[in-house]
Amino acid sequence: MRIAVTGTHGTGKTTLIEDFAALKPEYHPIPEPYFELLQKGHCFSDPPMIDDFSSQLDQNIRTVLETKSDDKVLFDRCPFDLIAYLEVLSEQGGEEWAPSGRLLQKIEAALQSLDLIVFLPIGSPDVTGQNAEMQQLRSAVDEQLKQILREDSLGLITQALAILELTGSPQDRLQALAAHCTHR
């Protein structure tokens, strides 16, 4: 099963992936594109900019498509994460960003290769200790992801792609994911 865990920064994606891989060692965790690009020497802006997320989207698509389809993998992020960041940042900058052409085809191919997207929305109460600017971006991306995943605002979710939204404690999320995977 090919699982991607999605959510804005600080929602517990990496924690869930690490805990699930420890529980189910047959699953191979794949780091988020930010860290893959850092390893390749990419320099990111602070605060992050549209080009940073475009690079991460390209890296994420490449990683998802190059990973064998029969592998049991846990991707930290999927194209939806990065699309949400790109949409929010472009809107804040007075620009319009929308995937089209070849990029849209690659996004669709990457999404079609996944079996499950696990969405971790911002929990309540939300305690991350981030500065106000990053907290504002985080909240806006969370809302964008809710539209993308709950309402299929991009029209990219097929019937073959399961979406599992998890809330609660890290242990609750882990148990729910493990139960879902056991029943598939």
C-alpha cells in the first residue's frame, strides 16, 4: 500500500509516519521533499517563497512516481500539500497559481499511484509555538487543504484514492491508521 500523509506544517505527519513504520516495519518511510532537496544542496528562502514550494512539488512528484508501485511506503507529504502552499502564497502575493499542462498531468499521475492519503488537520487546541507569520500561513494552508480534500476543489480525487482524515492524540491517529490498513 502506498500511503501519503498530508497536512500543514506542525500537524504531526512525521511523528505518525515514524510511529507507523515502527509498528509496521514492512513500510518504508520517505522523507518530505524539503529534506530531500536540502540533502541535494537546495537553499530555501526564509520565509518560504513560491519557488521553494514549486521545487518541493516537483521533487514530491518525482519521488512518488519513481518509487516502485508494489512497495509499502509512507510518503511525508503529497502533491496536495504543496499545491495548498502554492495557492495560499500566490494569493497572498496577489498572483494566481494553478497547475496546468504537463505539471497537471504529472500531479494526476502521482496521485493515481497512491492508495491512501491520510490528512492531519490542525488540532484543537493548536499549540505549536510558531511565530505569528508562520502561524497565519499554517492556518491558511490547513483551510486550503480542507477544501482540496473534503470538497475536491481541484477535481483531482478519484474513486480509487481513499482519503482518511485523522484527529486526536498521536496514539489515537496511529491506532486509526493501523486499523484502516488492517481492514484493507
